[in-house]
Amino acid sequence: MLANTYKTILSVALPLMVGTFIQSIVMISDAAILSRYSITSFDASGNAGLIYITLFMGLSGLGDAGQIIMARRIGEKNISTLNSVIQSSIVFNLLMASLFFGLVYFLVPHLIDSIVVDADIALEEKRFLSVRGFGFFVAAIFLSLNAFFLAIGKTWVILFSTITFALSNIIFDYLLVFGIGPFPELGIEGAALASVIGEFIAVLMMISIILFGRTARPYNLFKKLEVARYTIRRLLEVGAPLMIQGFLALATWTVFFTWIEQMGRYELTVSQNLRSVYFLAFVPIFGFAATTKTYVSQYLGSNNYKEIRGVIRKIQLLSLLFLLVTFHGALLYPTSLISLINPAETYLAESGTVLRIVFGSILIYAFMAPYFQTINGSGNTRITLIIEIVAIIIYLGCAYLFIKVLGWEIAEIWTVEYIYFGSLGVFSLFYLRFFNWRKKLF
């Protein structure tokens, strides 16, 4: 059982934050390399990457479900069921990966042709996804293993796997995009292939730790085959709303960027600059979000309800403090941050202005996210799905109004982020205040 102390919270969250930071550096490196190779490839990789991540979030939802269920079983001191949960999660995730791979190969190219205005960008997006789609199969295994280490609080394993992925990805990115030494010049396809190779190496490392290390030895993982229909049903009960939730959240951003692409190349490049830096803000937010789910699920499993409020307050304070450390540049020196991604003078001033504008919305998200993740950690994932859908409807309605009807400038359009994050927080607070969320059984 995890202790309700700043030290323990940080021991769980810090490796996740460092891991998320490293992933952000990888995104920045990818963007920086492609922007120096071709602006068309840079723009295309951003939009195509959103399509990939949108489908990836479907897999991520089932991984989150595995984390919540395993953490609950640990709180109940019923660790013998963890082997069944992790194996069932891998099997079902692989089935979903096959589905998403088929969509990327047979449906998405036609969708890109129908919605992307610029033919060169459309071609580059299809080239990127034709390689990146193989990453679904690696992600299916990675997310299930990741959920286990999150549930037991051994997040240092996730940190090491992330470092492994980052180093591999950056090295192969540089070699394969530009064609260094014996490696062919693959451009945008090289960036996609580098990510797949990096993920595969990271998964091999996590499997080695489970099979040969001491960390997972008490849980007897993979000693016998335990894929169970009952466990899959429980994973789907908790995970299906999370899968839909993650898919819709990223699909919404994909729609948003598609509308921006339809405005023009300049607006798209400014927004892609912003998107690449934006993920630095999620370093503390995502780290503490995953920590919140583990804490809430473990405490509910042991009927330790009184401690939850104190944990949430500590996580909120830490999240805001760490956000100011990792993302203060968005307020104080935004153009310097943007120049790391894309040094082209044409876009720097506008990109910096937009980044400074959205800084306040990220503060709102950092404070409100623990409330939203408390509901997820309790297993009431259908409620968070409803909250997400309502927030998305409001967000898309406002985005359409700002872009298509009012024809606002790009800096004004990005204020829609305040509406989305504010909606998530207000609806989450309302549910926690007026409904009984503590008694969800699974």
C-alpha cells in the first residue's frame, strides 16, 4: 500500500515525469530533424502523428484499465490475479492492434485524400502512416507491461524503458531521415521507422526485467497461461469507456488541426510548432495523473476513503509546482522554445504569442486533472467518458465557431483550450461533489 506522503507520491510520479519529459524531448527531436529536412514533412508528420496517436489511445485505454484493476487487487491483497490481468490485457490489445493496423492501411489513406487540402502534405502523411502503423503491435505489449509496473508503483522500470526508447529513436531518426553512412535516406518514413524500432527495443528491456529481474518475481508473471474470459470482461468493463475516451480526445484534436490545415500552410505550421512544445506541459500532468489513478484504486481497495482527499491536494500542489518548472518558458521565453523546434523566422513571433496565450489553460488543466483521474481510479470510467464527450462537444462547437464562422486569427482560435480544460474540471468536480463514486466494484 502506497503511503500518503509527498515523498512516496514523488517516488511514484518522478520517474513517470522524467519518462514523459524524455518522450517530449523525443517529439521535439523528431520535429526538429524533420523541420530541417523538409517543412512539408514536418507539417505532415504532425497531422499524421495525431491520427496514429488517436488510434493508439484506444490501446492506451485498455492499459489504463489494467493499471486500475491491478492496483485495486493489490489494495485487496489479492496479487495472485495479476498474472491473468496482464496476459488477458496483452491478448486483447493485440487483437485491437490488428484492427487499427487494418484501418491505417485500408481506410485512413482514403480519409486523408478526402480531407487534406494540400496534395503534398497528404502524400507525406500516407507515407508516414504506412510505416508507423506497425507500432500498434509493439504498443499492445508495451502498454500492458507498463500498466503492471504502474500498479505496483515500480515506475523506475518505466523510466528506464523510456530512456531506452528515446536514445534508440533519436539515433535511428537522425540516421534514417537524412541517410547517414550505410543507412538509406527515408525522410518522413525514416522518422516513423525510428519510432517503431525504439519501441521494440524498449519492450524487450521490460520483458527482460519481468523474466529475469527481482522486481516482478513475487507476482509469478508468465509462469503459466492465464488468459481468462472473466478477466477480459472486467478489462472491457473498465477499459472500454477509457478506450473511447482517449480515442475521442485525440480525434477531436485531429479534427481541430484538419480545420487549421484548411486555413492555410502558415496557420498549420504555427500550430504544429505549438503542438510540438505543448507536450512539455504534459510532463508533470501525465505523471501525476497516472499516480492519482494508482493511489485512488489502491485506497479504495483497502477501504481507506479518508486519505484520498489529502492525496489529491498534495498531487495538485505538486503538479502546479512542477508545471512551473518544466513549462515556465512558455510564459517567459516562448520564441526561444519554438526556435528549438523550427528556427524559421517566418513563424517564430506568431508561434510564441500563441504559446504564451495557452499557458493559463495548462495551469487550469494541472489543477483539475487529479479530479478527473480520481473518477477513473475509482473505476467509474463510464462517467469520465460522459464528461469527456460533453467537453468535446463544447470544444468542437467553439472551435468551429472561431474558425469557420467568425474567421478568427490563429492566436484567438487557440483560446478554445481554456474552454476544453475548464469544462473537464467543472464537470469532474460536480460529479465528485454530488454523486457516490467510492463504491464501484469490479
